[in-house]
Amino acid sequence: MTTPLTVDELRTALDDIRQTSARLGTQAANLAGRAEHDLGHDVAEIVKDLRAAASQLRVTQLLLEPAGSDLAA
């Protein structure tokens, strides 16, 4: 049996996910830029996928910010 979730645990988890999403989004965007520059057209589809992933991770980060603010109140 698990223990009940506390507000502090939820706040910490949301902040961890937000920070991880931001970090991974930045890494995906940087990797896409490097791949496009260094490997050219051979990896166009991979670059497109990395840019989409970076965008989705940024959206995740933005969506979690209000939840974090609500929990901080």
C-alpha cells in the first residue's frame, strides 16, 4: 500500500518535470541545429522530429507552470 500524496510531493514532482522538460527541449533543439549544420540534408527527417520534440517539451513546460503556481499559493 502506498502513502497518500502530499502537496509538497506534488509540487516537487511538477517542478522536476517542468525542469526536465525545459532541459530536454533545449537539448533537442541544440541537437537538431547541430545535426542540420553538420550532417546536412541526409538527416532532414530526424532534424524535423527533434524540432517537433523540442516544441512539445516547451509546451509541456508551459502547461505545468500554472499548476506550480496554483500549488505555491
